[in-house]
Amino acid sequence: MQKLTRVLAPLTAVVLAGGLAACGGGGAAGAPAAGGASASGGVNTSAPLYAQLPQAVKDKGSIQVGTDAAYAPMEYFDTDGKTIIGFDKDLGTLLGAKLGVPVVYNNSTFDGLITQVNSKRFDAAITAMSDTPERQKEVDFVDYYLSGTVMIVKAGNPHGLKSVDDLCGQTIALQRGTVQDDYVTNDLDPTCQKAGKGKVNVLAFDHESEAMLQIQQDRAVAGLQDYPVAVYSAKQSAGKYETVGDQVTAAPLGIAVSKQDTALRDALRAALQSVIEDGSYAKLLDTYGTPQSAVKEASINGGH
């Protein structure tokens, strides 16, 4: 989810994964950035959706994608510090197989990706970017993932939490300035107090690692994080944490494509719809432990 979480929430994964998620720097404008990672295989003109690709992509023989490889588990560097891995990379491999060309990932800075898509440095951006009305003014989105907020608790869920409603009257820990911070302040806490269930007491910190420590030391019953980050953090915690309940405030992440490149946008939408229908998309979500993030169909500009 893109507010402050695209920059801040991955710190949990960085700490718990022992540095697997490295912050990526952007390359200079011009050629694709160093550290690109392509889908396996070359051009396959017999692929089911190859004919739908714009001629410029066919001529180039690849789809060049910009990403900011600093948001595990969506996109981050492998232990070699060079190879881009993660959900978005694996999704690109599935889409490339349908389209018949490799999807090549190039590391860059998040804030500049829309500009680089519109300047044709990259054909698209796949980087856990929220599809928002503001961004829709600049690019089109093919929505592929629902990302919201979920509770992360001490392993065994000692307080028996089932939903965010159970946080009324409790103390929680989270990272200051995130969408989770806003959600508690503007939505959850007022709802709890209006229902007479008690105030949500918030311990807010500059770093997610500090918030997680409060949970482990029983100073807080739970934390709130982006759903994919929380699942990843729990997996990397050596059994210290787990996620519970359904995600809330879920909103779509989208593949950003220039508004001038409707042919590529529609080809990517068709490829996504195809992997949804053949089941490979669901299998990928299960691999990453985030089945709640599934979209039912490939749509364009569904964020609001």
C-alpha cells in the first residue's frame, strides 16, 4: 500500500530477514538500470498472447520493467545483492510466458518510476505501487494485487485476537507515519470509542523493529502492518510472530503503463486474466502465503 508504507514498512523485513531486502539505488537515465533480472527463456512467437503485443515490444524482444527492489517480499535483492526476486518478479515470469517475451526487471528509485514510464525509459513499472486516483492522472494501472492492513501478534496468539475489532481497549504497537497509524487514528479508534469498547492505545515508533519488540515483550497485544510485509516478517522471525485475522482497508496494487501505450496495457491485462483463469496466479499467491491478496479479475484503474 502506497502512502508512507512503501518506504517505511519494509524495515521490518530488513531487520527480521537479516538484510535480505537491500535498498536499491536507481541507475542513470537512458539504458535500463544495472541489476536487471529477466524472465527465463527468449522470444516465443507461438505464445498465446504474443500477437497482442505492440510492435515496439516485439521489435525489442522484451518488456523492460522498472522496480524499486527494496520492499520484501514483493521485490527485493537475493543474498547476492544483485538478483531481483519476489512476488512481482515471479508474476512477471508468468505474464512473460503468456506474452512470449521476457519481462526484464530493472532497479530504480520508487519516486521516479512513473516519470521513467512516461519518458519510455521503461515499458511499465511493477513495484507494489498503489493504484490511486492521483496516479491515474499520469499512468494507467492493470490491477493485480490487493494489499491492506493485517494484525501481527506473538506466536500462538496469546490474546486470542480474531479481528481488528478485538483491539478496542487494547494497546498496540506500530510504526509512526504509516497508513496503519492513520487507520487507527482516523477509523479504528473512533469506531471503538463510539461503540463504548474502549480506546485503542497506540505505542508509535520511528522504526518497525521497535514496534515488533513491544509485541514480543508483551507491552502490546499486536501490531498492524501491510499484509504482505506482515506475512513475510512472520515467516522470517523464526517462529516469534504470526498474522491473524483478515486484512482491512485493502486496495489494489497495479502495473503502471503509459496512457499512450494502450496496446501494452491491454496485453498485460489479458496476460494477467489468463494466469488468473489457469490457476497459476492463485498458486503464486499461496507460495507467498497471501491468498487474501487475490483479485478476481484483471481490471484497469480500479483504485479509488
